[in-house]
Amino acid sequence: MRTNILSNTAVYPLTLFILLSLVSCKENAEKSTQAQETKAEVAPKEYPRGVNESWAAFEKEVGKRPSDIGLMKSPELQERIKNLLKEDYERFQKDWNQETPLVVEDRIIFFTGCKSEDCKANKYAIYLDVNDNNINIVNFTFGRAKSYSERYIIGLPAGLLKEYEAIREIQGL
């Protein structure tokens, strides 16, 4: 008498394995689709490369504080900073009380803001690249630095690099 290789006892586990595999594949495909949809919703907005004319107007304001010339009130800049900082934006707004005047070198606008009377606790350095419409923000907090950039890290000319290094030294970095 020949025995069937796929006897009833072997068929059930095999069938169960195939069914579980199919269900698992379907669930993974659904999760993957949901993850892609979520990524699409939170993808950062791309800003066109090239000269940002609205920032170019601020290049002439060297030595003035951002609040004196309405730079930080610019809806476009606020939206971009909010998109860049995400969950840290609320703290940024709360602690942006004390500002330094604008410095401009090679079409890069630089200024800082911090928590009033306690810049070591929370200081922000902002770099606006007028030529390439790009923003970098560095947040210095109690001897640590966190960097945010829209597309890439802006290469700093010598004078701005010196300013950045001075901030790092004061922060103990």
C-alpha cells in the first residue's frame, strides 16, 4: 500500500502556512502603502532654487535687528522656519526675545536670537542664502548644537565662519 506524501495531517499545516503568508503579504503591502501616503503628507515643501528677491531687500539693512525691519514678521520666512524646526518651532518662538543685528557676507544674511538674559540656555543662529534661496538654523542649547537645513548646509564665508566659531566658543563647544 502506497502512502500519500500529502496526507491529511500534512495538508492542514501546509494550507495554514500558505494562508498566513498571503494574509501577511497583504498586510505588509497595505502598511507600505499607508507609510508612503504618510510620507507624502509630511514631505517638506520645496522652495525654488535661485535668488530670493524678498530676502535681497534685507541685504541693505546691515546693522539693524530683524525685528526693526520686520524680517521675522515675513509670512514666507515664518512658514519656512516653522517647516524646518517642526516640533521645535514653538520653543523657538517663545525664546526669540533678544536679537543681534544683521550681518551680510557673500549674499548670506546672518543673525541670531535667543532667550532674553539667558542666551546660553537657548540661542538660534539663522543663515539665509539669498543666491540659492536656502535656510540653515543652528540651535545652541546648554553646550549642544542642533542643525536644521532646508536642502544642504550653507558654506560660510570667512567672516560668518568667524562669527559662528565665536558663538560655539561662548557655548562651550
